[in-house]
Amino acid sequence: MNQFHKESSQQALGTDEVLSGLLTSEKSLPAKLFYDKRGSELFDEICRLDEYYQTRTELWILKHYLPEIISAVGSGVQLVEYGSGSSLKTRILLQALGDLVSYLPIDISGEYLNEVVQRLREQFPFLNILPVSADYTKPFLLPNLVPGSGIRRVFFFPGSTLGNLDEPEAIGLLKRTRRLAGPDGGLLIGIDLKKDRTILEAAYNDSRGVTAAFNKNILHRLNTEMGANFSLSEFRHHAYYNEPCGRIEMHLVSLRPQTVTIAGSDVFFREGEMIHTENSYKYTPEEFEELAARADFLSKKSWVDPEQRFAVYYLS
Ligand code: TRP
């Protein structure tokens, strides 16, 4: 057990953060609240939906261009993954990167992370796996690389999760990554590309309602972990493409006027009032390369599917 591995199985919810988001005219909740164990499982289900093209497209790119990707990443690597979840995509890399030094999955859901790591250790008994239970959108520590060891640190950030951050946050995270990667490290990152809004909107409004359940899981968490009394049937999932901002927006809409009590505070909702729960920014290749350049990252190579829906970049 190392000092970076926190024993707590779940990040405590910040009452102040939650209330300050709800006691304003433009209500919002922090998106990281999605990922408790149940949320992580629902998210895995989203990834298997027909409408959610992102996961299978990124997997296709990783498998189809694997030899090129492996050669871009190079050898003697410590692989660090942001928001590792089920580590599904990483398994492809772990199998192909023969001389990997270690794998550091970072995830906010400590409970889920421990389960996944247990399975990974069975599948990769010789791999040194060092799980880090942390919120990677905030500054965090990594074990130092031994100077002169020749080990290179490469980050893996799949799933277009960078798109869930707004521009200053995205640049902040890229800059911190750039610093942690050092002069000869890199970043392998998946980015969802701008495309027709019907395809985008379908991906966040699946017919089976899994995305809706995922979105509402936030309210369930506030009920069980913060003593709130949200009635889940009085809110509706709403996701749409805000084209001027280049992002999918996820909201929860109040179906009637209602008052909800959260940690002792009353929050009033008008009928139709929305809680903004998540953004998912989409980029053109030019926009993304410019963003990366602002964090001092250079796009060494990129791979795109034939329909140009999704791109994987190796930045250094
Ligand atoms: N980063 C992915 C995306 O924006 C995954 C994701 C995050 C997501 N939050 C979500 C997918 C909410 C569906 C619903 O697409």
C-alpha cells in the first residue's frame, strides 16, 4: 500500500459545493457527483448503447491503429490513466505494451477502482498496478520517477472526458499533465469531434433511458449521502447540443414548482427550471490542436475513424 492510495472508498460530498450550485439563479451541480459505484456502473452501460457511438469508435481506432499507437507511446513507460473506470480501453494497451513499467489508474470512485484493480491483477499478474483514488481535475501527487531510471511517463485520457471540462479547466489539466509528463513523456487522448447535431443528441438521449438514469443518480446520491429529499419522478433528463458553445449540455428539469430540502437548506424550483449537470464539449481537429498548443503540447500523431466521428491524439 503506498501513501497515494486513500483507504476511503468514496469521496465525501461537499455540502458547500452542492448548496452554492443550487442556491443561485442558474442552478448547477458538480459533474463529478455522477461517479459513485452505481454511477460508474450506469456509465459502463451507456458505453454499450447503440446511440453512444463514442466508446466503440474509440475502441475501433485503438485496435485498428494499435501498432502505430504503441510505437508512438514508446517503451519503458509508466502509464497513468485519468478516470480509469472499468479500464476497458486500457486493457488493449496493457496487452500490447510489452515492457510497461507500471500502471497507475486514477479514479474518483475508490470503491469501483478497487474492484477493477483486483480483476486487472488477475489478468496481468506481472504488472505493477498502483491505484490512485483521487479527483484528477484538482492538483494531485504522483510517486516520483527515479531520476536516471529512463522511465517515461505517458498519460492515457480516453473517452473525450477532457470535453467535460470548460476551457480554463481543460487547459489547467493539460498544463498539469504536461508538467507531470516531463520533457520526454506524453499524452494519449481521445476527443469527440464536432458533427451533425442529430447524431450528437441521440448519443445523450438513448431510447432505453440509461443516460436519464445516470443523470438522475446525482439526485439519488444527494438523498442518501446528504439527507436531501428529491423526488426523482419530479425531474426529467434533458440533453441538447448548444451549437454556439460547441457542447452538449445535460440538465435535470423540474416538472412542477417544488421545494427540496438539502442538508437543512430549502431550495425552491420553478416549473421547468433546470439544474445544469454536465457539459460535453466537441472539438474540430484544429480547435483541439490549438487547445493542446496552449498547454505547450504538440500533436505528434492522430488517428480518426472513417466517419470522422472521433479522434485519438498522441501529444508530447
Ligand atoms: N466524456 C464522455 C462524454 O461526454 C462521457 C460522459 C461524461 C457522459 N458524462 C456523461 C456520457 C453523461 C453520457 C452522459 O460523452
